[in-house]
Amino acid sequence: MATLKVPANAPPPEEDSEQLRKAFVGLGTDEHAIIKILAHRNGAQRKLIREAYAAAYGEDLLKDLEKEISGDFLRAVLLWTLDPAERDARLANEATKLLTANNFVLMEIACTRSSYDLFKVRQTYHVLYKKGLEEDVAHHTSGDYRKLLAPLVSAFRYEGDEVNMALAKSEAKLLHDKICGKAYADEELIRILTTRSKAQLNATLNQYNDEFGNAITKDLKADPKDEYLRFIRATIKCLTYPERYYAKTLRDSIKGLGTDERALTRVVVTQAEVNMQRIKEEYHKRNSIPLEQAIAGDTSGDYGKVLLELIRNDENCTV
């Protein structure tokens, strides 16, 4: 359920790269042209544009963009232009660095990508940084977070719909026992969250609710101030209801006096080709305001324009 709008007859990548080059020359930069082209091309097309640009001008399109634009607009355009696996690898690497550390980013990537896509992220990470994502996660996270994140990022889950109800019932009881005993980092609890297919996990959590009268996320609110419990709840939501998780992340990035542009950008650029329509529906349902209106009211300039172009799905949207 993507929101990305691609023209039915998009120009060839050579023409797009030529138009981008023209946007860079002269006294000023044509930001309108950059948005018009890049915000309306899918991942395969953007890759071909980068290749055509390099072949025609001997330059890296991303480096030329860095020379021409700046700030949050630049970050949004660069992340969007990257191949999805490279984008996720770069986001994951940022999330392991001291100044930009973010366990939630690592968890998002691990929980919302398919097993094959996550495998490609790990491959790309190795190529870019000459070491494994698992290695960096183990080295730069600590305590209970490490216990959960390390197997999450290395997971390769079964993607099918087959469910074992007897297993769901037994593991629901196991989860309940661990949570009642406040064993939130127990290896069995972590094993279930990090290895079971999403279909199987959903069956287990439904069984938990039926058997014990509470959603597991409610039982994991025993201590509302416990940040690790918040992290486990977010992990479960990401695995079972990602559109609700992303809608809340967007709301948190916008509400209040300031804007968390990094979170806002990350969700839009990673989900515009994937699940943004459902995220928008969930956002509207939970906040009684369309996401477009919320973003328009909290951003400005070319940064706001590019985000809005990526999430609009009306036929007549214009830059």
C-alpha cells in the first residue's frame, strides 16, 4: 500500500539525469525540478538515474546533491534516492554511533523488513563498513537491549501463513509466566520474539489475550517508566501491527514545540514505497487529522514539499 506516485510513462533515466544536471547549473539550484523527478520515481528507476548520471557526467549524483542543497531537505532527498538496502544499512550504522545512537531504528529495520530484505541489508552493511551489522549491534548496545537486538537483526523468519495452534497456546503460557515473573529479558521470551514467523507470533499473542484476559502489551506496562519495557512493547507492535507503530512514531515526531525531523524523514522515506497508505489511515484514525495536514503544519520549504509529495496519492498532486 504505497503512496508513491510514478508517471505511467516516466522519461528514460538518461533524460531524468540530464534534467537533474540542469537543475544544478547556473547561479541557483532548481529544487522544484529535483523534487518533481526524484519524488516520483521508484527504487529501480532511481538506481538507473544514478547510473545514467555517473555515465554521462562522471560524477556521483548523491555528491552533487550534497553540493547543491542542504539541511533536512538534503537528508530526505539523499535517503530517498538510495537503494532501500543501502538506505537501511546507513540508517542502521548511524543508529550504532555514539551521537546518533537509536535502538528503535535498529529494531524497526529488523522487525518491519522481510527476512530476504533484512538479509540484503546485512549484506550491504558488510560491503559498506567491512564488518557485520550483528557485530556493531553487539558492540554498541548493552544489557537487555543487546540480548534482544542482536538476534533481531540476524533473524531469518519463515514468511508463510502456516500456524501451529498447539505451539501458540504453549508459548502464550510461557510468555505469561515470564512476564508475571518480571523476567523480561529471559532467553525464552526473546527466542519467541526473534525466531517465530509473524503469523505464528500473532497466533500466540491472540492466544495470550484469550487465555489471560489482557493484551501482552498491557501486561508489559507494569512499570510505565521502564524504558526497556517500552522497547519490548514497541518491538511487538512493529512485528504485529507496523502501521500502528509508525503512526505513533510520526505523531511523536510532530507533536509538541519542536519537530523530530530525523524520525519524520525516516518513516516517510522508508515507507512511501511500502506501507504508507495504511500508516496514513491509522494516523488519521488515531489523531483525527490527515497526516498530510499534520506534516504541512509542522514543516516548511522544500523539506516539507518533498515529504508531502512522497505521501500524497491523489492523481492530481503537484509539486
